[in-house]
Amino acid sequence: MKKVYKVKSDLFNKVCTLTHDPELDKLQGKIWAPKKLEEANKLLRNLKTPLPK
């Protein structure tokens, strides 16, 4: 269940809405970006035509 927090900013004098999703806590400590970059690099190496300069 997502939790919504409303916080009033003293700096800008506006109300900010923050949403906390507990499903994202499961990703704690895992690194996803390097795996995606590695996959993209493999696909780029397999291109038959060179990239434009």
C-alpha cells in the first residue's frame, strides 16, 4: 500500500506531496543500471553498420 505524505515547504511556502511505495524497498542494495548498460553495450557491438559521427 502506498503512503502519501504532505509536507509544507518553508522555503517556497508550498505543499509538497511525497509518495512512499513499499514495493521499491525490495530493490534495496541491488544495482540495476550496470546490467542494463552491459546489455546495451552488447547490442551496440552487434550492430552491422557503424554509428554516425
